Amino acid sequence: MFRQFFWLGCIGFGGPAAHLGYFQRVFVQRLQWLSAEHYAQLVALAQFLPGPASSQVGFAIGMQRGGLAGGISAFIAFTLPSFLLMLALASSLTILLTYPWFPALIHGLKLLAVIVVADATLSMAKTFCSSAFSRVLMLLTAVALWLTPLPVWLLLILAAVLGRLFQHWQNSPAAELAVEQSQYPAKRLALIIGLMLWAGLYLLSHLFSQNDTADAMGIFAAFYQTGSLVFGGGHVVLPLVQQQFAGQLTAETLLTGYGAAQLVPGPMFTFATFLGAELLPESRMSGALLATLGVFLPGFILLVALQPLWSQWLVKPGLKHALMGVNAAVVGLLLATLVTPVASSSLLSGADAVFVIAGFIALRRKALNVIGLIPLALGFGLLAP
């Protein structure tokens, strides 16, 4: 099993959608480790939880084959290639910046980040903001982030409450009560323990991150908070860490790591690997490990707790509508980050804007994928005045 996931971690370019396609082909069709129906339920659960969807599905497949140890083995194998590549970049960044061509390459990667974030924002808006209510919620979240110092976690909670209230307003209380009482989970012990563990660590993380997020415990705590709030994929890590480490990481460092995460295979959440190594330069390996563990752990805890109950919960409309509110707010979060700092710190000339627009159109029309845009962005960074 380790060998299968390690190989997929080496060739897994293309983001979570591509990873899920690889898993379907290898573990459902070729190896037949699980049925297509069970696989679809795991994918649905991963979309509901915070954290990296493809890594959570891989963790769940590993658990099915070998228990908790199997899940951990699958996670390590799938994540290891990109972890090592991002750690190597962080370790050599200071030396690389002394070469005149490297800042030009970084500028190209920052322009690529603008294209990718814009594409992710539009794609997620089409998926999660199909109703007028969700579009309004998206815009309100973006405006709140631009104009107020409200923390992201509070905005996500407010969005979940508004989504739930909107569903309650649309449906009759009798119908809603009938659905709520139709089934009640029998296996509650794992759920209770898992939620208590997740919530306890989340509360403790706020105590540690208030002191100094540049020490070891502070890094783990800050990325645990980030991993608990990341709905919608690896792109959403960017605005969360930008708010979390506003005084410690420059926009250039954030976008360098984000752009590099587009270059490597495997989960994009190893963006945290790069940032952890940058935040703890005296012990980059420790910083990288703590940040990586912190950002992945919340979703895995919740996955273990919720997986036995998930098929029963799929019929509950209240849960679906609360998640609808969260997803709409996540799109607003991404929109706010696209404007600042992503675009504002990357578009330095008219030529930059033209390249970004052309790349965005090519990506949307599927003339090029992200892998195809990488050499163009690097070349533009080197050749542009």
C-alpha cells in the first residue's frame, strides 16, 4: 500500500480533482480495494470536512485496508514527495535569491498564482454560489474581509448559521423535524471523542498562537487553526495564513511558496511545509514537520470521527444548508485574497496584466492547463522588462 500511494504522490500533478481520478482508477477499478459507491461516499465526506479532500480520501482508503496505521501510512507515502521538494526550496531560498534570475522567476510564479487563484475563485463560485442567497453571502464575506478585522473563523461560523436559517425559513418546521428525527446515529462514541479531541486542540491552539507563532508550538497551533478552517481546497490556505502570519511572512514569501506548490506533485497543502520551514529558519525540518502535521491533522481527526455516521447524515437538509453557507463564505474569502494581496502585489505593469488575462482565458477555455502555464509564466518572468 505504501508503494502505491508513494508512486501516486510522485506523479500526482493537477490538484485534488486529478488525485481523486487517480485514486478511482487505481484503488476502485484496478485493485478493487473498495466499491464505486463506497468511494463516492468517501469523496462526499471529504468535501464536507475542512482540509485536503484528496489526502483525506487517501487516508480513508488506507484505514479501510490497514486500520489507523494504514491511514497514516497512506498519508505519509502520498505527501512525502511534495514535502521533500517544498522543504528543499525553503532551505535553499536565501541562496537562490542572490542570483539575479531567481527574483524574475519568482515574479513569474506570482503571476501564475494570480491566474490560478482567479480560476479557482470563478470555478468555486459557479459550484457553490448558484443561488442569489449564496452570491450575496459570498460578496458580504469579501467586503467584511476588506473593511473589518473580523477573524476568518467567525465569518465561517456566521455563514453556517445564516445558511441554516435560510433553509429553516424556506422549509416548514414539521417537514424539517421529520427529517431530523428520522434517524439518529447509533455509533456516537467515536463521534464524541473525535469532536472533543478536535475542539480541545483547537482551543489550546489559540492559547499557544497568541504568544508567538514563530516558535515550535506556535507554528503547530497556527497551522492547526488553519487546517480546521480550510474549506474548498488548498487555494484557501493562502488567505488564512496571510491573516495568521501578517507580521511575519511577506506577501512575496507567501506567493513564492504558493507558486511553488503549483509546481510539485501531491497535495497542495504542502504549501504549509514551505511556510513552516520559513517561520523556523534555525530548524527548518522541525518547522516544516510541525506546520504540515498541524494543517493536515484536524481533517483527519474529524474524518475518523464522522466516517461511520456519514451515510446516515447525508439525508439531513440542515447540515447541507449550513455547509452551503460555509462554502459561499469560502468563495468570498478567496475573492478578497485575489484582490489583495495576490493581484495587488503581483501586477506591477501593463504587460503583467496582459499576461495574466491571456493566461486566465487560456486556462478557462482549456487551451492550457496549469502545468502548461508554468513554463510560460517562468519564461515571461525572465524576459519581461
